[in-house]
Amino acid sequence: DTEVTQTPKHLVMGMTNKKSLKCEQHMGHRAMYWYKQKAKKPPELMFVYSYEKLSINESVPSRFSPECPNSSLLNLHLHALQPEDSALYLCASSPLLRQRREEKLFFGSGTQLSVL
Amino acid sequence: AQTVTQSQPEMSVQEAETVTLSCTYDTSESDYYLFWYKQPPSRQMILVIRQEAYKQQNATENRFSVNFQKAAKSFSLKISDSQLGDAAMYFCAYRSVPIQGAQKLVFGQGTRLTINP
């Protein structure tokens, strides 16, 4: 299994809603990532977890709350979002680069989020 | 901070022809990796090719090759014998030293490649 699975594929939510995005991988990767991609723009890193601990937070607003409950699962909890938060949210995973330096990122197909 | 620049927002090529996508980057580091990722309509980012900065030899992967000019900080992608399935958005990306073993990629703005049959 060399896939990163993201659910749901599409999500529409109001500004007062609470929702969660889910990402799962079974490749034994101990680094997991959340990226945000606006239309016709490159992905921008939001968060990175290493060994289930938050290692990078790119100054993301607190209305985005990541969670890594175990080594296979990554969640992104959403609350009180704004319309400008509408974007494609990509999850990725990779082995930690302790000994091998050439490992690539494996990306999921993303969740297309629309905030009304 | 590192920056990656792709100066060609869109490119098109005839099927079976060769096309080159440009990428330049700015860094003060000596140890880094460069990547080309493609993003087809399925939205999944797919690694096309990677280059280690300390290797002088240009990377190749089947029909894909790079021209890495470290002094000029240039990293172009050449696609030979273009196929319809190559149509996608192509992103150049830079990766420096891992942070706690994790990778932090900086992407360029992307080049949308169209293949004309």
C-alpha cells in the first residue's frame, strides 16, 4: 500500500461550522504534512508532524487545529473558518530523513474545501 | 529564506516533441535538494525527478531529465517525446536540511503544460 488517503474529497461548510479533514497512510512513515493550495497557486506548508509530535507550524491561524493521534492518521480540525480559507488541502507523508536522504513525499489527492 | 521562481506560467508542445521548463532558485545554502513535481487534474502531486546539489551529474528518469547549473542557481526540466499524459501543472521545489527529520519544500509558482495532439 503506497497511498495516502484523504477524506472527504469535497467539503462545504459555513463559517460557524466545525469540521475535520482526515488523512491516513499505512506505509510506516513517521512524518506527516498538511499543505494548503489556493487555486492556480503552489502548495504552502501548514504543519508537519514528526513521530506524532508537531515539529513545524508555519504560523497558521488557530482556527486550524492539527492532530496526529497515531503514526498512521493525521487530522485537521476546522472551526470558524473564513471564505478566504477555501482551498485544496493536501496531506503528505514521508519517512523521516535520519539515515536516508533521498526519500520523497507521498501526497494524497486532497480535500477541496469551500467555506460559505 | 529560499525562493523558487518559474517564469513560464504556461507552455505548450506538440505530442512527441521536446519541451523545457525553466526554474531558478535563490539560496545561501550549499546542501540542498531540488525537485520537479507534476500535478495532473487528479490533484495528486507526483514526483517527476530530483537532484542533489552536491552531485554534478544531471538526473534523468526515462523521458525526463534536468539541466542543473548550481552556480547559476538554475534547474530546468526537459521532457522528451512528450505524451498526452504529461499534461499537468509542473512545480519546481527546493528542500534544504531536514527539520527534525521532516522535509520542508518550497515550491515555485508552477508551469501549466499543455500537450497538443
